[in-house]
Amino acid sequence: VPDTSRIMVSIGLGLFAEFTLKEALEFIDVKCGSLQKRADELGQEAAQISSNIEVVLKGIQELMALPDPEPESSRRQFL
């Protein structure tokens, strides 16, 4: 490489940009911060989904333990 004052950096979606070393380091810092923020958001979203699943499973368990309010023989047959 004849000139090392500028480097190519992948900026996403298969695109590259030419930066000086200082610009590349600044870009990387911003990109890392952005990715960390998104990872934190996804972690919170995953925790909320997990909590929702636990609530639904608990509800299903409670419903399965309830006695049938109407005996099967007294139900109307619609077919």
C-alpha cells in the first residue's frame, strides 16, 4: 500500500468510505456507541417479551386448573 494516510472503512450495507486515521477512529467511536445503544434497546425489548411470556404461561396454567363450569353432556352440539 503506497499511501497509508487514508484508509477504507466499511460503513454498512457493503459500502466503504475513505477516511483519514483520525476520521476513521471518530467514525468507529460513533458507530460503537450507536450499536451499543441498539443492543441495550433490544435487550430491554427481549426482557419485556420474556416477562409477557411468563404472564401468559401463568394465565394458561391457571386456566387449565379451573374446573369445567358446564359438564360436557349438557353442552349443545352444533354439528
